[in-house]
Amino acid sequence: MMETMDIKDNYVMNKAQELQCTPTCLVPCAVPHVCRMESGMLSKTLARKMGDISIEFDE
């Protein structure tokens, strides 16, 4: 989990580049936040309080 904490040089971003994820892929950005919540560095209660976030695309 500690390998995901650095903003630039981290395992998740390296794997995203290796797998050629698109620059707009949200998954690699979300993984470090989940790791921070699981390690206690980010409040799960605060995240729940913020509620769901959604992205809607117009046709």
C-alpha cells in the first residue's frame, strides 16, 4: 500500500502507463484515495458524508 502514496512515482500510475490506460481513465486516480482511506490517512466518515459522486455524459 505504501507504494501508492507518492503522487508521481507510484505503483498504480506505473501499471496504468504499462497497460496504456487513457489519460482520462479515473481508476488509477481513485486507487491511491482508497489506499489512503484504508490506511487511516483519509477519513472514511468524511468520504461517506460527502456522498456519491457521478459523472454524466450528454449525448
